[in-house]
Amino acid sequence: MYRILLILLSITLLWLQYRLWWGAGSLREIKLLQSQTLQVEKSLAVDHARNLKLRKDIDNLKQGGDILEEIAREQLGLIASDEHFFRVIQHKPVQNKAIQNKPVQ
């Protein structure tokens, strides 16, 4: 009688250990889900910050602030009618390697 009870308890213990370490809802699965949760929370924080910035930009655009002119200047190259545009190009001398490598006679 005690032997059968001991066998049943051992089988139950082994089954519970299996579920604890490898079954559905196991410790390994919980750690995996926790790491995925942390990644999603970090992604949400970044998205939330971006959304706040976009809301701020939208509110500024609705109010007709200076952001329209700033965007036009930065992205579209706006130049006002009373402004002058000067383009400065730095000249880099071109060196001919064939001339440099010739021995001087």
C-alpha cells in the first residue's frame, strides 16, 4: 500500500517539476515573456516621445507659427523676396598623380 502511494507521489512530483521547468507557463516561458515585455515597453516609450513631438508640431502648425517658414527653409530651400542667396563653393585643387610621380630632370 505504501509502495503504491510512494510511486504515485513520485510520479506527481515529476509531473509537477516537468510543468514548472518545461511545460506551459513554465519559468523559462515567463522569463521569455518578461524580456519581450521590456522590449515592447522600450519601443512604446520611444513611440510616445515621437508622438508628443508630432502633436507639438501639429499644434504649432495649426496656430500658424514660424514652423511653416522653418520647414520651408530647411526642407524646400525657401528664400524670401527681400533676401539674397550666396552659394560658397570651396575650391579643392586637383592633383595629377602622373605629374607628381615623374622624376625631376
